[in-house]
Amino acid sequence: MDSKIKNYLGWAGLVLMSALALSVLSYVRIYSRSVEPSTFRSFTVNGEGKAVAIPDVAQFTFSVLTQGGKNLGELQKENTTKINRAIGVIKAAGVQDKDVKTESYSVEPRYQYFNCGPVLLESGKPCPPPEIVGYTVSQTVSVKVRDFAKIGDLLRDAVESGANTVSQLSFTVDDQTEIQNQARAEAIQKAKAKAKTIAKAGGFRLGKLLSIEEGGGPIPVFYKSLGAEAFSGAVPAVAPSIEPGSQEVRVTITLRYEIR
């Protein structure tokens, strides 16, 4: 009877020791995966997604530059009158207040420099310092246009109202979230499909997703040249026709998977 009890206790001890050993091995396995998943038990795949964006915002800037004598107050008044007239015309055409913004305002003195030749220097007289002979006042305003049918008229009207410099015209998408989400979703699907193909070909199973990284940038800004007339301040007889075209957005996704 005692020998049977001893045998039972021995088998029970072996079972407990085996269970303990399995538990330790399982813990070590899980711990090794958690601390070093990216060295020898993982692989990465890339996927690229594309989406076509149709620009919904056009932007240009116009400037009024006023140059004159030493009466700075009068120059500022003249510049302000012209810029306000141009802004008024832009807003009257339907451009919202939030889409018209002053980009810069500057006042710069103009100097006359004296040529101090050898005769003056030999006389021992000092060379006169530069003298202010006048000022240049400049103000630049940026305009966002959401109705593309009005772009040509707005460019012409800004020049007619007193602007003597108009910038290049640029196009972009005002809210880029939706178009980037489309490209991102396509990139993720391609990366997942590639991971499954590689796992099948390599004879292993996909484990958990360890990390995800995104590459790419915002929707680019596209520029269109307005031609020499727009920059010189000359008023074209007919407003130019503007076509925004389309822009391609790309997003790259990198997925890192555990190998099982």
C-alpha cells in the first residue's frame, strides 16, 4: 500500500514538474517575442496608394508699390487708397473676407550716395553720408478664389484698380484629409496583400502587426504662369482663361509583421 502511494506521489511530482517546465518555456517564448520582435522574427512590406485630386482653391497675390519723395504720410495715403480700392473690387466680386489677407507691408527709404573721388579725399574733407531722398511703400495681399470662373476677371480687375504686381497663380485642395485617406486606404490594402503573398511563398504564417509607418507628403501646389502682361501691370483686353487640371496624391505605407 505504501509503495502504491509513493508511486502516485512520484507521478504527481513528474506531472507538476512537466507543467512547470512548459509554463517556463511558454513565458520565455512570449517574453522573447515581446522584447525582440523586429530582429529575427519579423519582416516588412510596403504599399503605395494613389488618388487623383481636383483642386478647389486657387491663390494669387497682388501688390501696390508707391514710390515718391520725402513726404512719407502722403505716400502711405496714396498706397492705402490704391490697395483698398483693389481689395474692394475683389470682395465685390464675391470673394469672402476670410480669403483676403495682407501678406506684407513695408516702408523703405531711398538713398542718394555720393561719389567721393580722390580730390575730395586729398582735401581732408569727410565724405558726406548717404542722404534720404524719398521712400518706397509696398503692400502685398493674397487672395483665395473658390469660384474658378472668376479667376481671370479678378486678375484683370486687380490690375485695373491699381495693383502694379501680380504673382503666379497656384492651385491646391483646401481640405486634403479626404483625398489622403483614399490614398492611405489603398496603400494599406496593397501592403496587406503583399504580406500574405510573401508568407504563403515563404511557408510561414503571419503574426500580429507590430508597427505601421506612413510616408509621403501633402498635396503639392501647382503653379500656372500668367504671362508677362500680368506681371508688368498692363491691363489685358480679355481676361485669361484658367484651367486648374488635376493633381496626383501618393501615400506609402510600411507594415511590420511578426513571423509565426
